[in-house]
Amino acid sequence: MFHQMYEEKYMRFYGGKCKAVTFSYDDGVKADKRLVEIFDRHGLKATFNLNSKLFDCERWHGRMDEQQTYITFYNRPHEIAMHGARHVSLDKVPLAEGINELVSNKTYLENRFGRIVEGLAYAYGAYTEDILRVLPSLGVKYARTAKSAYGFSLPDNFLLWDPTCHHTDERLFACAEKFIAADPAGELKHREPLLFFVWGHAYEFDDNGDWDRMETLAAQLGGRQDVWYATCGEICAYKTAYDNLRFSSDGERVYNPSCLSVWIELRGRTYEIKPGNTVQFDKEI
């Protein structure tokens, strides 16, 4: 090993882990109930992106009614996020209408589920530069696109968060195998944490008759001691807390002003920086 790697600081996920897995599913359809059961059985966590003016549209991929949606997602470990009130393409409507589409969606979900809703999945993966500029003022912390990155990096901009791939992608299992085999802490360089991020629509498993695809993936990814299972919102909040750490000028002390514990690796040792605490790093190599 060369000396430089010991002086570089690397974010580690909750519990000091190097890898994380998350899922994001759209539309609030009846097939979500089966998907939630699979996730729960394997200890996986997901974000479900819901519309608020399309309940009980049975002919549109079997959407759940309002009560079914509430029962499926209320008081569960999974996250609720926005998908637009009416699932309109944000690049096809005036800015004011797009803003109303998101604000009304957010307000409904927060009031119905009793949660603060800060995430968004762009309907049809569409957005505009104007929408991007206003999202922070609407209380949106992250927004998922529909563009496959085929990688495991965290986004530079959480409002343009590209997932690893869609669950129907032919490269899905190759990506999963590569992710499972990876060991960031064992590398000389490029020791950054890794995120495997899958998205889709649960009705596609019914349409394609391939629920075994998700059963196989869930069994492959679940129950691993080296992986943090989190929602999109939890990952965004954690990365934000890490980015807000304050370091001394010589880099040998760090203060955590957030309300979350944060883990960091330096010189082959992983440190937990608890909320409100200052930690001095061990200088011995």
C-alpha cells in the first residue's frame, strides 16, 4: 500500500459499511403489495413514488385506491415520495402548473401519511431547468431520473439522481454480481462507498410474468452484513450530514453538527462521529 491512501478520507455508510442498496418504485399500483412483501422478507428498503389524483385508476396498470395505498405504505419502513399529482410530464406544462403538480402532491402525501415528504421521481423521467431551479424552494431534497448510470456512485447533484438500472435491464444481474464482489475498503485507490440503486414499476412483473426476477435479485442482495439497506431519503440525508462535517485546518479533527451519526474512514480506521461531537483522528499508521 502506498502512503497517500492513509491520508485520504472516505465516507462510510451507516455502521461504517462501504456499500448500500436501495430501490425506487413508481405509481402506487396493486402489485406494490407483493413487492413490499418481497422487500420485507429479505430486509430490503424502498422508496415508493405516488401520485395523489390517480387513485383507483384500475385501467392504468391497476392503481390502488386511496385506502389500499394508505394500508400498504402507512407505518412501514419504506419511504413515500412524490411522483406528481397527475403523473404529467414536467417538460410539457407551464412552470406554474408544474409547481402546482408537485406542491399539491407533496401536501397530500404529508397530510395523509403524517410524514415529511422530500423526495421525487420525475414522471416519465422528464424535467426542465426551471423545475430544477425551484425544487429546493419546494422542499425537495432529491429527485430520481429514469436514466441508467450502470454504476454505483452517489450523485454529484441529488436533484439529478440517476439509478444504477431498471429491473428489466439485461445488465441487472451483471451489475448485481459486480456490486456484491466489490470491496472498496480493500482497494488501494478508488475506495469510495458504493450504492446499488434499482428502479421500476411493480406492475411490470405482472405484465412480463417474471416475479421470479425480483425474488432472485432480492435473495442475492438481501441479508448481507457488508450492506446498508436504506431508502432514497435516508441515503440523501446521510450524504448531506457527511458533507456538512467540519474539519480542522490540519484535517486531524472533525465536528458533526447534524443530528445523525456519520462514519468516516481514515488511515485504515473507521470512526463514528456522533451528533454534536468532535473527534480527533489517530495519527498512528
